[in-house]
Amino acid sequence: MTYLPTSEHDELRAVVRELAEERIAPRATEVDQRAEFPWDLKELLARQDLLGTSFEERYGGTGLDEISQVILVEELARADATTSLIPIVQKLGSLPITLAGSDEQKERYFPRLASGEWLIAFGLTEAAAGSDVAANRTRARRDGDAYVLNGSKRFITHGSIANVLTVFALTDPAAGGRKGMSAFIVETDAPGFSSPRLEHKLGIRGSPTAELQFDDVRVPVQNRLGEEGEGFKIAMETLDRSRLGIAAQAVGIAQGALDAAVAYAAERQQFGQPIGEFQGIQFMLADMASQTEAARQLTYAAAARVEALAADLPYWTSAAKLIAGDTAMRVTSDAVQIFGGYGYITEYPVERMMRDAKITQLYEGTQQIQRMVIGRQLLQRAGVGGRVRAKSAARA
Ligand code: COS
């Protein structure tokens, strides 16, 4: 299982870096300050065929390997975390279809998602069901050739701008979230669907985080993903893979902050010399660089496991997300430190990067959830029988 980037990966990185530096980085401050989704940058990515990288060619995508997809996200996030979320969420939202969808469902939705004509969002989290996915309450009641969805979702990235959603709802409430949840494809022009509210956020401010409301939304039976009751498993298998994208985003944010800090340290004069001449600053930069590189290499190793569909890929993607998220937080905070007072004001990008980094420790599973996933895998490897549950097996 090799994970060293090839010359093709290097070429992809160079192309995306140039695009990001010229077209995306100059928009990042404005996108953050106005908290407006960058439709122009979404169009730019679509035109450059960069929204179809996770879709197979037969569905209109470019079918890039996992490491290439990581590099794409990394380079976009180095310039602007909000913009990097566009391909991340396009993949996250469509993974349930990739994993459990029929050919007909893929043919129907993937070409429009791969081209960027349509956006998709992943509708799992609810107000009272964040880490505890099984506590979901949204209902899907069968009614003839359709399901009728009622309930609400919260913290849904791109939920207010998506044309289509993958939504998780209980088809058998008595069986509980783990056995009674099913997954559906829901088009957002369906009567009864609304997105009543957006969150005001610390970071990734250009990316709308929406509340979704379902009032008797009719979803055709042919839009169910897999069988009834498979929703929890589909959600878990999606997150096992999508966490790789968050690791890549975190590595990119860290690299952006590191590059800004190095440039500033070489330029900023104090006590008659560039501050980078001081060993105290050099040591900080050295730690930031080494930690970012370690996070990157772990992320590539995880990407190789996802590519190979290795049985232990959840271990690798959770470990990559854990290490990369914490690295992004530490490195961006240190970058602000190196900038001193200038780091704390919006004239320079590092305060935005620090605010953006925080989300990578929270979404697609908090760092505590990653540790749970990693811990369970370790115990399974050690041959501990049965399941290691979040709480107790008695909790149905
Ligand atoms: N892949 C496939 N199946 C899985 C799975 C996985 N990664 N994880 C669990 N399952 C299966 C289990 O095997 C079990 O099936 P059986 O009863 O048939 O054996 C079932 O799902 C229930 O699993 P478990 O008891 O482990 O579920 P828990 O409720 O204890 O929760 C965690 C598991 C904590 C891992 C899960 O709730 C989780 O990932 N939470 C974080 C969610 C998250 O990332 N939220 C962010 C939302 S998106 S921004």
C-alpha cells in the first residue's frame, strides 16, 4: 500500500496552488467578513473540473485517486477553508449514494453533482443528535409509493444552498436509531422542505451552516438508499471516509498559516533584525513545519487505506483527522503568536485561519469521537469480543 505522492500528484498540486493563490486567496478575507457563500469560486472550481474529482468518469466525474483528492482540498484550504469545503461537501453528501445507491440513482444525480451544476449536502445531525447519531428523531413514514418526512436537522453545511440532500430518518422508530434509521435522497424543491435559519459562526463563515425543516416532505420510494434500516451503517461508513477530507482541510489550513508565518518572520524587523533570526521564533517555525508534515503524511497514509478499501480504514481516517485537526489549531495559534499584535487583526490572514482551524476539531465527529473510533478499533484488533459501545449494550 504505497502512499508517496507521484509526479502526477505534484503536478496537480502545482496547478491547484496557482489557481488558489491567484483566484481564491484574494477573495478569502471578503468571503469571511461578509459571511457569503462564494458562488464565483464555486463556478471557478466547476469550470476547472475540480468538483467532479470524487465521481467516476462514467458518471461525468474525473475519478481521481484519494491522494489527489486530498491534495486538492489541502491546496484550496491553504488559501481559504470555506472554499475547500465546496469539494469536501460535494463528496460528503454524495458518499451515501456512492456506498449504497443504485446505478439508476447514481446516473440520475452524479453527472449534475460532478459538473457542479447541483450542490449536495449531508443531512444527518440534529439539535439533540450530534455525536450520538442514534438519537436522531426525524421520521420517514411509508405512504404508498413514497415516504413522508417530518423533523428537522441542524448544523448542515451547505444545507440552504444545496439542490439535493442525503437525509437520515427513522423508518422504524421502535427499533431505534441504530436499526430503524434509513437514508434518502431528497431534492430541496420538494414541497414542505425549508431552510429557516443559518448559524452565525466563528470560522468557515462563507460556508452556510443551515437548519433544515421537513414538514410532510414526500420522497419517492425509489429515492431510498439501500434497504430500510441501513441508514445508521450508511452514515457511519460515509463518515469513515469523509473524515479524510477534514484531515486534508486541516493540513491545508496549517500549511497556509505556516507559510504566512515564515514570510512574516523573514520580513518583520525588531531589534534591528528580522524576527526569524531569533532562535525562539525559529524553534516555533520548526515545530509548526514538522507537525504539519507529520499530519500530512498520516493523512496520505489514511488516503491510501481508503483507496484500497482496507478493513481498518476507520482507524486511519479518524487518526488522521485527530492529528491534523489538533495540528491545525496549534499551528494557526502559533502563527498568530509570531505575527504578534498584527496577528490579532484582520489585516493579516492568520486570525481567520485560527478561527477556521477550530471547526476541524469539531465537525465530522469531535476529536473525542475520533478517539472512541480509534480506541474501539484497537480493542477489536486485540480480540476483545463483542461490541464496545458508546455507553452500554443495554441502551437499545
Ligand atoms: N461501519 C459500519 N458499521 C458500523 C460502524 C462503521 N464505522 N460503526 C458502527 N457500526 C455498526 C455496528 O457494527 C453496529 O451494528 P450491529 O448492531 O449490526 O453490530 C451498529 O452500527 C451500532 O454501532 P455502535 O453500537 O458502535 O453505535 P454507537 O451508537 O455506540 O456509536 C459512534 C458509534 C460513536 C462511532 C457514532 O455514533 C459516531 O460516529 N458518532 C459521531 C458522529 C459524527 O461524526 N457526527 C458528525 C456529523 S457529520 S458533520
